[in-house]
Amino acid sequence: MSGIVKSGSLASGRHRGNALRRIMAAASLVVLSLTLSGCLYPKQQLGQNQLPARDAVAGVQTVVDLYQKDTGLLPMKTASEETPKYEKFIVDFSKLQQGNYISELPAATFEKGGNYYFVIQNEEIDPSVKLMPLTIFQAVNDIQAESDRYKRKNNAIPSGEQTFPGFYRLDYEKLGIKEPELRSVYSGGALTLMLDENGRVYADYGIDLMQAVQKYGMERIKEGEDLRRLLAEQTDFVPVKSPVYELIGKEPVPQLKKK
């Protein structure tokens, strides 16, 4: 009889522990939601974007970690093998809601009308929540569509001056459209788009990567290393719609590789 009582006590303790963790997670999301709705980085307008509060990622990270601890899984949407590295594994907030891990979605997320997808990186080793800027994502997709139409009609790509081997500035006059005004989520500076020799459009993060390399230490960079990881590791944002960059002659240089 006493054994049954002890077993019930242990089960009750476990339930209380799980309930406490969920309460803590819910409280964290309440703070997150309040912060996101009314407290943005002061005076930092990045084109059509505003940067979400600094604890936006931290709040979602807390809930994702709790979900993984309880279920052994990550709350992310299925992605195909062809999905680019920094567009994979979008956080599936429906799974978090169904499990009562959150009640309200973060204001910054696309599903709530915000300008970001929350994505999970390093999913197999150290899952980390990051932000994918949708303004840049959509701008590249829109220009890609225009570039593809031009290529089909003219059997050529709408290229301007060559900037790196295999990469060119976009000639917006050929496309008959105005160049989009984009801002880097890393520096706040202007972000330009470029075109590779196959007609694929990318965002050029060269200036941001140079700053990241200098911060990390140029001597620590290995030959052939993809520099984009530095931006994701040093900040809350992933370099969406970017080519692979390698350090060549002490300068980040885009590569005609597909990753």
C-alpha cells in the first residue's frame, strides 16, 4: 500500500514539475509578447522592417528548448533537401500551441503579421532559434521572377558590371523596374542584390561579412570555410538568399556553389 502512495507521489511531483515548466514558459511568452508589441529598437528603421525586441529570439528559444526536453523533438516544419540552408526548419508554432507551450504567437512572426520567420539552425547539435527577414526574402523572390522573365524573352541575363568572378550587378533598366531599397539587418546599411552567371539573384552580404570576419579574427578562418555562419552565430539573423562566401585575399568573395 505504501508503495502505491509513493508511486503516486512521484507521478504527482512529475506533473507538478511539468506544469511549473509550462507556467514559466507561458510567463516568458507573455513578457515576449508585450515587449514585441511595444518596444522596438529605438529609431532603427530598416526599410520596410523594424527590428524586433532583443528578447524575441530568447523567448522563443526558451519554449523550443522546453518542447524538445519534453518530447525529444523540435517544433519545426518539414523542409525538403533542396531548401536553402538558411530557409530551412521554420518554427511550427501550431505544435507549440497544441501542446499548450504558448497561447499567443510573437508579434514579429509572419503568422502574426510580422516581418520574420523564426527558424531553427544547428538542429542536430545545438538547436538555435534565429530570425529570417521576410522583406529581403520577398524582394529577392520578386526580382528573381523579373530576371527569369527577362531571360526567357531575351535569352540573356539582365546583368550589369561584373563585381566578382561569375557575379554581376543587376541592370534594373533592362528589367524596367526600380531598384528596391533594402537595408541590412546586421548594419542598417544599404543592401544590394546581385546576379550570378546563371541568372540566380542573391543578396550581397559582403560588407556585413567583412565586419563579421574582423570581429571573429581573420587568422581563425579556415581555407574554403563558408563565412555566412559568422553572421548567424554573431547575431539573431540568418543571411537569407545569400551565396556561399569564402575568404580570398582577405576579402569575402561569393562562390558559384549551391548549399
